[in-house]
Amino acid sequence: MTLISSIISDAFRESNILALGRDPSVNQGAEALRLYNSLLASLYGTQEGERFQDWPLGDFDRNPDDPWFRDLQYLSDRELDNPPINQRLLATNTVARTVWLTPRPQDGARYAIADPYGRLAAFPVTLGGNGRPIEGAASIVLNVNSTFREWIYRSDLAAWVKISPVIATDENPFPPQFDIMFVILLAMRINPRYGRTLDAQSVAALKDNKQDFRNRYLQSRPLEILDDISWPFMSVQGYDSQRSFSTTRGFERGNPFGD
């Protein structure tokens, strides 16, 4: 595993902004960390991977006339507490809840939680890894108001790792084989501040490593389709992983039987 601080140091070294053996200053490190978090947020779930869909955990402040609210009412507690992959859990619960992550995650599957009303301290959410650790534990309790956090599934670790927010002493959320891409992409953001440009060899290395990254985490975009569309067009990540699809809920990457 690679520390983000090492990614930052290597990014300064990529265009020889810092000499070998020198570490970034406190201000340089802080700026680079901000750029790294921005890079991470802009890369996964946009250029690569699935976008999140909202998954309300309760009916707090919901309009009872909203059709989606009625859909939520039809969900049993068991269904509500077992969300499909690539969902942003909205902490609109009015009681403490235990939510179980999917027992069959695909590489690169994600979850997130958002507490838009700042109510998690009063109504905490426990996330259960469902057979796989999350942040190194069997389960974690989220009870800090206004929390926003994301996790990604690493099949090479068989674990859910935190992807946002990150600090310099955290490990890079992705496998070390993609360190080259993150180092060079971060160097591209740092370079203009020092009047530097990437070497052609760096550009070539970035192209190769980014293609490997794209191939590993390639997934389809959300689509609206007819119910009778053929199932082979569904995302590999969603197949047989608690998804469903319909004209009313859209293409949500369900099992081939649509149930």
C-alpha cells in the first residue's frame, strides 16, 4: 500500500520541482493534498466507475405526495437496510439503523453516506461489512453530524476502503499498480504553479497506466430503458448484485430476470 504523502512527494519529483531526498514543505504538502482530493473526486464516478444514486434511509422531511416517497414506503426494513451497490445513503432515518453492504461486491463498487440535516448523532447509522471488513473493522458506527464519506471495494484486499475524505497519512485507496497514474496526474496539476511541463516519457507512462485503470474499473453509465431490453447490456458490476430495472425506476443494473 502507498501512502498519499508518497504520491505527493513523487509528484513533485516527477518534473524535478524538488531534488531527490527533499520533502515538500508544509504549504506545498497542504496544496498538493487539496489537489489530490479534487483529482480523486473528479476521476472516479465520473470518468471511470458508476455514479451514485440516492438511497434515503427514512422519510424525514419527505413529501408524502412524491411518487418516490410512496416507493420508499413499499420497501420493507430488510430491503431498506440492504441497499444495492453504488448508492449514496441519505441519513434521513428517524431511528438508529444498521445497514448491510452487499455480500457480493464487484471490484470498484462504491457506497457513500451523506447527513444533509446534521442528525447522525441523534440517529446513528451502523454499516456492516457483510463478510468483508470496512475500514479494517467488521462494522463501523457513523454518529458525527454532517458526515460525508465514501468507500470503494478493493477485490485485491477483499475489503471496503475509505476513498473520501483522505489525508496525507492515509493510504492511496487504489492498488499500487496505479500509483503511476496518480503521481503523474497530480504532477500535471502542480506543474503549472512552477512553470514546469511533463516529459514525453511521463505522458506515455500516464497513457498506459490510465488505460489499465479504465479497463479494470470500466462500467456502464446510468440509462433509461424499456423493461424488455436484453439483460446482457447491463453493467458487469451490477449483475446479480441486488439491482433491478424498469421503466419507472430506470436502468439500475438488475439481475437478468428483472425481479
